[in-house]
Amino acid sequence: MESYGFLSLLPPLLALGMAIRTKQVYPSLVLGIWLGWTIQSGWNPLIGLIASVNAIVGVFGDRDRTLTILLTALIGALIAFTQYSGGMKGFVDRISTAGLAHDRRSASVLAWVIGFVIFVEANIGIFVSGPVSRPIFDRLRVSREKLAYILDSTAAAKATVIPINSWGAYIIGLLAAQGMDTPLRSMLSSIPFNLYALLAILTALGVALTGADFGPMREAERRVREEGKFLRDGAEPLVANEVLMLEAKAGAPARAANMLLPIGTLVVAVLVGLYLTGDGNLMDGDGATSVFWALGIALAVSALSYRAQGILTVGEITEMFMKGVGGLIPIAVLLMLAFVIGDVCLAMGTGEYVAGAVQGGLPRFLIPAALFIVAGVTSFSTGTSWGTWAIMIPIAVPMIGIIGLHPSLVIASVLGGGIFGDHCSPISDSTIMASMAAGTDHIDHVRTQLPYALAVGGVTVAAYLVLGAIL
């Protein structure tokens, strides 16, 4: 692979800078992709444009990526089904009657609990907690930005500290590839040192319990409480309003079961799918395939149930399916572009350049903190924690024996750095999913979450400096 040095940073920096400045993420990503391919094409803008189009089309040549894009669209259909059938309203009424979400604090804690306890896959908690919590947040006037933050902070972070999922299997595989004798034990022993992931989860819970808002989140909360605006003026939620604000069909019974049935089916079907595709081992299961088929089964079960109850006709089921899928087209496009900008960074060696720029010449006690920062910058630039770990683990693990570093601390610093950059990056898939599930503007989610992520990241760096000196 050809090395482009500093030039490899330009595409992600252009995309990220423009997205934050203009709040227009789609054209920003397109320009970043075009610049990356233009540089690789000898600065020929026309060839760069052609290569960019080919790269975007080529996303669908990857099975897992295609499944991910398709399943986001199916999520829209599931949201439409549960709302139009009256199931969402029935569930919200039941929660309110039971007192589980009677005020802003209890609603926020409920969103955190649902997102955290569903740990079989990082994004499943987002898919379940978001649609369940959003109408409750709207009714109690809690900002959708806060919901997106809670969802995001309990997604990827929990997958690295409760590794009974494909994330754990992936990390163990990377460690085994580096010749570690007991990769599972090494992974488990790193959990207490994965300070960013642990603190991110606990900070989100603390924010839910106390309502400790600062930075742009405080303004978002004020806007909702005082003005009753779920979104700021000019905001563009990733999910179309006709799906988010879909009213229940006139005369449809408000039954919580019509919300719980498809959601319960989804969770159970994912577990079964992981078991079957993993030949009896959940950790070896195919996450994308399992979620895709689980969504299809959940949609079929809900459609048959609504038809059997006489709530929806076949025509209405078809109409709601198409409306839900159509409402999620923006998120599918955004994911596609995020995949492509990640490919550009990979082709240009962005991760390797960032890692190599700070790898040598550091005192021993600085290395864990440096690994965390480099992994964070790499993940932020590329939008992928998995890709970051694939780059950083082969760099970090050999340092353990050569320099005499604490193995668990080194592994944890790389894993936590990948999650940190993931939380800060507008091109991260989990960040995009959180914006989608919460029904908020994507850049607004990034802006409001960033101060919390940076604060937790700063504490983590300080802790790693101390641990690097004493271990």
C-alpha cells in the first residue's frame, strides 16, 4: 500500500471540519471522499470523481455492509408498525401508569437500563431503547440529544466490558493473531483497566440520575423545557418526521403487547441467529446476518399479529412498511458514505500514519496514555473502532514484551481509545445509529455529546499517566 503521509489526514479532516461547521454532513462526506480519491489519482479531479462514484457503488459488493444498510431501513418499518398499530402508545401509557418513567430522571434511567442490559450486540440496545424511550422523552420534555447521548454511551462501550458478543470475539481474534497464549484471559483481564468505556457508561448513568447538563446539552435541555421544541430550528433528524411523529391509526387499541411482541421477537431472534450462525457459540455468531433476519422475523410476526387482531389491513401493512423504509433512507445513505470515507482512510494509510507519528521516542510511563490518544485520533478520523483496533493492536501488543509494559493496561488503552474516538466522530456507525434511534439531528448529537466524551477522555488520560508510572 502506498503511503501518503500527512496527505492521508486531509480527506477525514475536510469531511469532519465541514460537517461540524456547516451542519451538512452529506456534502461534507462526499467532498472528503472526492478529495481522497483525487489525491490517489495524482490530483486529477475528474478521475477522482469517477473513482469516488465507483467506491460508493462498490459498498454494495460487501455482504456485511449491504446487510447493515438494509437492516437500518427495516428498523424504519418496525418503528412505523409499532406506532401505527397503537403499540407504542400503549407501551408509553403502561410505563406511565406503572410509574417507571414518571419524571425526567426516571425516563433517562429507563433509557440507560434498556440500552445497557441488551448486550448481545452493540447496536441492538440502541435499536430497542431508542424507539421505546423517544416518545417518553418527548412527553416529559427531555431532549432527544440527551437520549442520543445515553444510547451512544451504552452501545460500543458495553460491548468491550461485557464481551459476550461479536465484539469480544473480534478482539480475541486480534490478540490471538499477535501470538498471545491466552487471548480470552488477556481480554477479560483488560476490562478493569478499560477506564474510558467504564467511565463513559457510568457518566451516562450519572447524567441520567442527576441531570448534570453542560455545554450544548444544557441549551438543548432548555429549548425543550421552556420552548417545547424537540429539535432546534433548522435541524434535520435522520429519520423522517412522517415516521417519527406517526400517529396511531384511528380506533386502534393502545395495547402495550403490540409494542412488546415485535421487540421481544427481535431480541430472541437475534440470540437464536447468533447461536445458529456461531455453531452453538454466541460469540462466534454473525452479527449482521442475525440482526437482519431477526428484523425480518419481527416484522412478519407483528404484521401477522396486527392482521389477526383486525387492527391493520394488508394494504395498510404494506403502506406502513414502505413509509417506514422510506423514512430511513437518509440513514442508509449516511452509513454508505461513512463506509466509503473509512475505505479512503484505509487506502491512504491514515491510521498507520497517525500511529507511526507518535510511536517512537516516548518514555515508558507515557506509552499507555499515548496509545489511548492515538487510538482515539485514529478512530475519530476513520469512524471505526474495529478498524482502529486492527491497526493499533499489532502495534501495541509487541511493546508489552519489548518495553516491559503491563499487558492489561496496554490492551485496555487501545480498546478504550477506539471507543473514545468512536464517540466523538460524526462518521462512526454507532453515533449515526444513536442519532437515528433518538430522532435527532446528527450533528446536534455529536456537538452535545462531545463535551462529555472529552471530559471522560481527559480523566482517562490522566489515570493512564498515573498507572503507567506505577505499574
